Amino acid sequence: MMAFGDVESDITAGLHTLQLDANLNKEEVALLSLRQRRFELLLHATSQAAYLTSMLNAMTQLVKENEILPRNIVSKHRINVGFIGCGRLCRRILAAITAHGGCFYHDVMISTFHPEKSNDLFKHGINVVSNEDANFEQCDVVFVCIPYHNLKVLRGSVVRYKFSPDTFVVPYATCLTIADTATALGHRNLLKTEYFYQPEGVGYGYDGTTRTTDYPTISTLLSTPDVVLRLFPAVGFPFTKEEEEGVGHGGNPPNRHVFTTWAWVHVAVVVFYRHALRLYERSSRNVPEDAPRAALQALNRLLFEEHHELYLKPSDMRIGGEPPRHVTRSEQLHDLVTVAPRMTYLTKRLNQRAHQNMLSKRFLSIFVPTAIV
């Protein structure tokens, strides 16, 4: 398997003083900090993308064949994946979703300014097209891997990205709010990744103190249990009694992790449910009235397996407001920007420790199957 994201290059390469922090000047310290944060962002983005594609592929198999395949078997029913941008971020994500997300190269389409410079991708059967020819209407999920200013240039010129209303779009390289991102893309079915930063955050298996060890490749880290444990909120790190009581943390338990939040996980669960709902509504074997019930049952099987006491109920799928109501079909299918933040009943349920543990185990098993008994 070609690992498109395994080549590590950056502006700090070759600086001999990186071996001893005490010898770094201010400019080199700043470069080193940027290098570490960039690497952490890439690691989290690739793990999130692999998690999304793996779960969407598993859901597709479950709806189509009524079975959950073992982790080492790739489904014949797979989603189509799109990318906007063909730089380092795209190639890292591509390496992760083909190694851990159950995707094949011919499931992927990439839009870029210069497709003629991507011969290595062409040779592996990836459909690389120019931005002017980009049509993502057949894609189930699209990862946006270009900065906002580039996206703005594209949107303002000849490019009009074509999305199906059902396509999930995941913008990674923008610091805009989700509403502003939706406006920039002209699409409201967005799952915007959420990050937060703690400079004292947990390391990822490389030597983050002396910095005498080269950064390992992404694909290596995503197969390392100690690393994956730190990529999902609260997994594998039970709080001490003092931490639970918020001692030394302003009365609140600390979050020991660097980026991904539970809020993002909850929106991802909504995405999985809506993917199943769409598949059932398109299926000739199910009448539309049964689709929400069937989709919820599939979601429970996928997330919680035989733990029936954790299964979500129809009442958990309501949105907040006065009075509480169930989400309408059009909202569920086409406007994640509006619906996801208002799924207060689902969020309350998923915040329970037992549910968090199962979600965490499911995430971990995607990357390190032998780590879960």
C-alpha cells in the first residue's frame, strides 16, 4: 500500500541546533513550535477522516447486507470520497482512509489546479480532475483541504463546486465559523472539525521533551495504541478523584487531550444516522415511514453492538426548542449546520460515561483492532 503521507519535509529540517533546546534562538524555537503543532493537527485530521470513512462504509454495509463485517474485511459496499486540494493534507488523509477507513483508491476523486502534476495518484487509479471539471454530486463525503483564501479565489472565478444536497462536506483548512464556511462553499451539509489547543497537551509517542527523535510517519502512529488513545476525547485515561472534583482546574475536570472535542463526536454520530436514513429512504425494500426507525436501529447496532441498554431512543433524536420536536426529513438530510448544534437530547445521552466508553472503543478498534477484546 502506497503511503502518500509518509514523506515528512519542513522548514526546520537540517537545523542542527534542534538537538538541544537550550541552543535554539527565538526564530528556531518558533519554527519548532509550529512544526509540532502542524504535526498534531495533521494527526488529528487524518484520524478523524479515517474514523468518518470507516464508520460510513460500515453503515453502508450494514444497511445493504444487514451485517457488520470483521475489522479486517473491506466491504464491497463503499462510499465515494472527494477531495478539494491535492497538497500534504490531502495526501495524509488519503493514506489514512485507504489504510484504516476501508476505502480503495478508485473510490476517490481529487480536484486540483494542476492535475497533470499528480501522476503518482493517476497510476493508482485515483480520479484527479481540474477544479473547473469538479463534480462531487456522486460523492458521499468531501474533504476540503485548501485554505479559505484559496477557496474564496476559486469560488469567485470559474469554479462552481457541484455537491449533492446529501453530500457531507468536511472543511479542514479554514478557521471560519461553520456558518461562514457554509456561505463560502454554498453548502450547508457540513461537518466542521473542532479543535482546541493546550500547549501542555499529551505527546503522541515521539520524544516531545528532548526532541532528539524524528517525527514518525502518520501511518505508523495510527497503528500505535498509545497514540490512538490520545486522539479521541477521554478514551483510556480515567480521571483521578482530585481531577474529577476539578482540584487545581477551576472546579472543572481537566481535558487532557489536545484537539478533538466531544461536540465533534456527537455531530459525527448525527452524520452516521443521517447516512443510514438516506440509504433506507432510497431502498426499495423499505417504505419511507419505516426509514427513521430502521436508521436508528442500524446506528445502535453499529455504535453499541450487543449493549442494548445503551441503545438510543427515538426521543433522543429530537432537536431543542419550544416545544421539543422531532427533526423533519428536510432538516435531517440537508442542513447539518442548523440541526447538529440543536441535538441537545442526543448530546445529553451520549455524554453519559458508558456511552462515551463504547464510542471510544469503536474509534480505537478502527486503528488497532487487537487492542479491543
